[in-house]
Amino acid sequence: MNAKNLQEVLDQKGNTVELLRNSQLGAYIYPVVPAEFTNWRREVKAWNDAAVLFDQSHHMANIFLSGPDALKLISDTGINSVAKFPVDSAKQFVPVSPEGGVIGDGILFRLAEEEFVFVGRAPVTNWLSFKAAKGYNVDIRLDPRSPSRPYGKPVTRDVWRFQIQGPRAWDVIEKVHGGTVEQVKFFRMGHMTIAGQPVRTLRHGMAGAPGLEIWGPYESYDRVRDAILEAGQEFGLEPCGSRAYACNTLESGWIPSPLPAIYTHEDLRPYREWLGADSYEATNALAGSFVSDKVEDYYLNPWELGYGSFVKFDHDFVGRDALEAIEPSTQRRKVTLAWNAEDVARLLSSLVDEGPDYQFFDLPNANYGSSNFDSVVDADGNLVGVSLFTGYSANERRALSLATVNPDVPLGAEVRVIWGEPNGGSGKTTVQPHEQFAVRAIVSPAPYSAMARESYHTGWRTAVAV
């Protein structure tokens, strides 16, 4: 009997971890945007040395919320306080489950008094869509992400969404606008005009220097993009392809895809019955060397992901009781792991050597699942954390991973990341039979990039929803 919803999928499978670890979804795809415009090394260096145009028009979902209860819905579902949330500002919005595990995160824009848009991955847009129907006087409009494999069919969205970032970003912005653009505060919104098209702006800085996220009606996509590229030529602006795009999160310290903590709590059974059998939550590919029979062991709370400062108990919200019971000082914390160069070379050379076969380390994005969990162990083999997002930064000339580690693991400590899955690997399409390899790594700050650490404004997110 074919399952009709996520709950039936789970009931039929019996083991949630096994279901997700053997997902046939394949690698996460950034749709529509070309893999490279020049080459991914050059594009990565552009946001550090000059300027870059990120195209975020296709890989994220938008959910538009409007009506008298829109703010109440946000308050009831997010750990964030809305006591101060003026029009023309944005927040990094984080909902959690009744158990306190993060469901996902993304950027929430307040466009007008009763009008909002959330931009991020499917777990949060699904959760908001479900909750909005539970007695709230709110209208919703979902603009889902573009298909991963459009196969030549025309793709359209409600809006295009770009970012202009890098040390020369403001030169590009003012040239394409045709005059001075006010540098509003971080995560505050403004307006500008590009090629005759009025656009909305968000002051951002994901490359460590002042920049803007901009958006407008999708029918003006080509006109606006062409104008930005033309204006940016003299400043060294590069369009960023999908291969380079994911590298920025390694430098800026944002962990993009925690496993949605929705698979177990009985209060969420109606939600699991609402989610489709082909939903993100049903097909999400869980990858890595950390393996537990309990899916709850993959849930991450806000402190583990670096979101502890967002938790405010000035309002009631789903998961509040669970979070109030947590002592923050005892929780794992977010760090960057700088991988040992000799060990990375060994991983890469295994492709041409006669030695062991290791799980393929792709460049620049080495993740081979949607939610990645690699064991981080100390010198004695004790588990001290999990590595959650892995790749290579051409700016830092290092393989890096973003991780959450025990509070007693100091910066500068050497740990080991267990690369590859046990028992030769799972049944995912991204895995070939392999041996595991313990990669040495140094526990380092997050963000890792010195520019990002010194330039980012405290308390707001340092990267977009990948």
C-alpha cells in the first residue's frame, strides 16, 4: 500500500534513521543557476577581493504572510521576540519543535504592518503553512523553490532575488542606481532603482563588507541582472555560479540544513499526516559517519547552532517549555573545523592511488546528503561533537567544516572528523563502497574568515538560506 503522507511513510518503514540514511534523493542541487560562469575558484575569490553577484532567485522558497494575525503566527512559532520588529526590517527566524529541536531557519522580512515574507528552505515554509490554517486570520501565498531539474522548461518565480557583496559592492550599487544609496543599518530595508525598476533592498554583509540583498518582480530579472553586471565590470564584479555559492557559508559560519526536528513528538502527528509522502521531510538524505538508531539524536537545539541569543522568553511559542529546561552553558557550541592539509591531500589522492577507497570528497562542496552528520572525536576516540557542513574555501585555502562541539573543547584543540559512513556506506545514490578516514582538524572560530569576524554585526545571521 502506497503511503499517502509522511506519517504513513514512517509507520511503514519503522526506522526513521534508516529511511533517511538510504534516501534516493541524491545530492542537494542549486537549481537553474549555472554551475560556473568562469570557474568556482575565481568566483569565490571575487567576494573577498572585489565584488560578486549572488543569484538567490531559485533555490529558496518564499511564503508571503498577510493579515491581522500574521505577526501572532510568527510570534507563536518562532523563538525570536517580535517586541521590536519594525516595518522595513528583517530577522533570522527560527522555529523549534515541542522538543526544542530546530525545524529550520531563514530570513523573515516585515514589508508592511500586516505583511511579511519568509525566505528559506522547505521545512519552515511547510511548518508555517500548516500552522497558519489552525485558526489564524492570515492569508498565505507560497512561492516554492524552482525545480531541481527543470529539463529545459521555462522557470518563473514571483520575485528574483540577488545579492551584491564584497569590498567593492557599494561602488557597484551606487553606479547601477545612478547616485548615492543610503547605508541603512544592518537588516534594515530600503529602496533603489535599477534599469528603471524600483527594487526593495536589505542591508546585508555576507561577504564581510557592506552589501545589499535586492529583489523585484521576476519579469524584470534579465533587465536588472544585465544592468548590475554591466555596472560592475569596472569594479571586478563576478557572477557567482552554484558551485561557488555554497562556499560562502563555510567562511561565514552559517549551518544551512539541520535535520527538521519533527519526526517523533506525538503533538506533531497531525503535521506529519499533513506532510506529503514526497515532501522534503520524507525524502531528506541524512549522511555521514554519525549513526544512531534514535532520530532524536540528530535534533539540534538553538544553542548548538549558534542561535542561543535569539531565544527570548518574552512570548509563548511552540517549544518554549523544552528550551526553558535547557542550561545554555552545558550545550554544544558552533565552531569551524580547519582540516589538516596532509589528510585532505590523502583523501584527494586516494582517487589515483592504489590504497583504500574513501568517500568522495567533492570540491568545493563535499556534502553528500541534505543533512550531514559526521562524528567529531578526541584523541581517545570519544565523541565530542558532530560536523555538519563540509567543503573547501579558495579564499582560506583550506578544507573547512562547520560543527557543534562540547563546551569543554577549546579553540585550538586538535580533533578528528570521521569522514565516510560505517560498514562501507549507506544506500544513498551519492555513496560508493568506501572505508572511513579520521581527518585531523583544529577547532577554530565561527565565522572562520577574519573579515567576517571583524565586520559582521553581532546578533544577525551571517549567511543566506542555502
